[in-house]
Amino acid sequence: MKRTLRAFQLHSRTSLHLKQSVVFACLHYRGEPSEASRSRVWRRKITTPSIENFHRVPDATPIEEELLPGYRAEDYFPVMIGQTLDSRYSILCKLGCGVGSTVWLAKDVKYNSNFIVNLPHLILHIPNRVSRTSKYRAVKVCTRSTKGAAVPAQARQEVAVAEYLETAPVQEHPGRRRVRTALDSFTLNGPHGTHTCLVYEPQGMTFTELCDYLPESRLPKRMLQTNIQLLLISMDYLHKNRIVHTDISPNNILVGATEDTPFSRLEKDELARPVARKVLPDRTIYMSRPVPISDGKLILSDMGSARFGQETFKGDIMPDVYRAPEVILGMEWSSKVDLWSVGIWDLLEGKRLFHAKKDGVLDDEQHLAEMVSLMGNPPSEFLQRSEISARFFDNAGNWKGSTPIPDQSFESRITQVQGEDKDLLLGLVRDVLCWLPEQRPTAEEMAYDDFLMQAYFAGRSKD
């Protein structure tokens, strides 16, 4: 069965050879819509070819979203290649799937060069200078809305952030182009409930995927420096508008796309060599096409967990091993949590700085013990802000948890740079990874760090 599934996967990916040498330019630097029009009853209007020219996956072989934990078919909207969603987005091929959505490449049949950002209660004409104005769109079709479901709430937050940014106080900022927000949103009434859909400009692969195709699964130093600076510029734009992303990781950092060529190629490939699929009585499950190689600059995506409008917040945020200490200890937190999770370590070293798991399960005590091993004991001033710090530390900040402190240091963990580069990187890491959030630099300050500025000065010296 595994061999059969592998054959299907290879067939769906024949159009792109991702093992080829990758060269990225990022090394260098109408009236308000009616409610009826925003919520469409799903009608299948698909023309089925008389002769099948695709591989049929056996019904008993799980593929794509069926392989995800907790999968239930009724949670997913049965998107069909060839159908048009919301009378506007013609589905071309599948780009991916997750526990909360499927993502599709579509063509905007109402596209024009001065395209319209169409959010509920918001219509804005965006000139060409802000976007490449692609006729292609990435459509994220979320799992069905149920009481207490997290995915629809995150989708609504994406829309709220997009609306907020259009009237936010800071508009003229270089980071604005580096942040991907929803261009449109609508709902679909499916066989088992309603589904929120978000529309974006399509971009390239995530930095997690990019690293998988680079030697040792890590970015070269110059490429890292340039892209971390671009990430910090995008974060500074958000922070100056009182938005905290809260979910910064390589999974949410994209390689930008500067032209439509990769997406037109996907469209042509699907017509010429359709992907394998499983045809069931109530739905068709398609294999995803690999996200194309692109040559643009970094894009920060996924605003579904962002918080905005305040200086400080409370609550559990951030993805597992990227959580800042103030979040683990239940304190108030600010935009400085984004600085903590920039991910410079993952991208440079090709591995995570914190393991944070015990017996394969995320464990706060293990996470804090690893922090102590690298940063030393936390100051009393920091611990006094937490109601639960006494579980792990005494009044003087000494560790009292049952988990032993690992024998490691920042010096021992840095392996990819040496000499002066290592000293500069150590300075940057120690500035950012510290207990007191107010001692961390701002995104703007970090962007001008000596280690990160090396790439900029190296580029100028060649001019």
C-alpha cells in the first residue's frame, strides 16, 4: 500500500523537480457586498471528462487530509477542481491541507489590474505599487464552523486584522509589503455546515519547506541575515501598529513570488497531467501539488492568532517550543514575545534551540530547565510577576524543579559560525533571549544588529 501511495505522490509532483538547484533572489536583497453575495449555497457544477486521464486512488488507501489526526470527512468542504467559489474564484488545483483547512490555487475571474480588496464592510482599491496584482489567488477553505471551534475564530481574526491594518496609524512603512493579509473572505454552505474561506495572493513555499531543500536543512549565513532583517522589518510594521503576531515560526514565513509564472505552470500542469485522486460518492480527495519555487523576498503570513489594539495582553499563545518564558509562567506579555520567537536558531543551525519535551510530550518544566541552562537563573523581579513561578523557582530564583538542568550553553550550541561571527551572534542571541522582556530590543533595533548588518555591508562593498 505504501508503495502504491508513493507512486501516486510521485505522479502528482512530476511537473516540479524540487531537487534542482535553487537560486533565490531573496539572497539579494463598488458598494458594499450584500449578505447574499457573501454566503453562497454550494452547488456542484462540474463538467466531468468522458475519459479519465488521472490515477484513481483506491478507496481503502488514506491520502492527504485523511492522514491527519482526528480527521472527519464531514468537517471538510468537498471542493472540486473546476468549480467556481463565490462566483469569483475558479479552482485550478490543490496546494495543501491541514487539520483546519484545505488550500487551493484559483483564478480570479473578476481580476483587473487595480484589483479590489473585498472584506466585509470594507472595499478598497489598491494601486499596482502595493502588490504584483496577480490574477491567481490562494483560497483557504476552513473546516466547518462548530460551537467553540478554533479554526473559524482564527479566520475571523485574519479578517479583523486585515481591516484594522487598512486604517492603522502607520501606513507608510517598508514592512507593509512583507505582511500577507486576507484580500477577501466569504462563507460556503456545505453538506454538513458552513465554511469560512479566506483569499490571499499566492506565494512560494514556507521557510520550513525551503530548508528541507537546502544542505543540512539550514540557511546559509548571508541568506539568513538578509531574511531575518526582512522579517524584523515586517514585525516592526505590525508592532508600530500595536499588533502582536504571536505565531512566528518558519512555518509562517514564506518565500515571496514576484510573478505569476510558477502559478500558470501549475495551472497548465493540472490540465496536461491531472493529479491522482480518490473519487468517493460524496467528495473527491485530490493529491496536492507542491508549492512552486519562487524568487521573491520574505513574506510574513498567518495573522489568525494575532492580537491588536493594546500594549499588553494575557493568555496562552505561541507555538510549543517557541513560547517565551513570560507566556509559560502566565504573565502579561507584549510585542517582545515576537522577538523571542524570531527563529534565527532554527534557520541557521538547522535544529531547534529548545526541545521542551519530556517523553515526547510538551512539558513546561523541561522547557524552563533548558532556559535556565542557557540564560542562568531568572531575576526575582521577573518571578514576582507570575502566580505560578514558585512551582519551579525559590524566592532567590534558584531552580527547584525535579527536571535536571541540561549541561549546555549558547557557546556550545553555536556550530555554524566561528571567530568574530560567533561572537557577534552570541551578542545578538543574548540580547534577545533574556528573562526580562523589557530588556529585549525592539524589532527595529534588532534589525540594525551588527551580526545582521554584515549582509548589508557585504552587498554595498560589491557595488
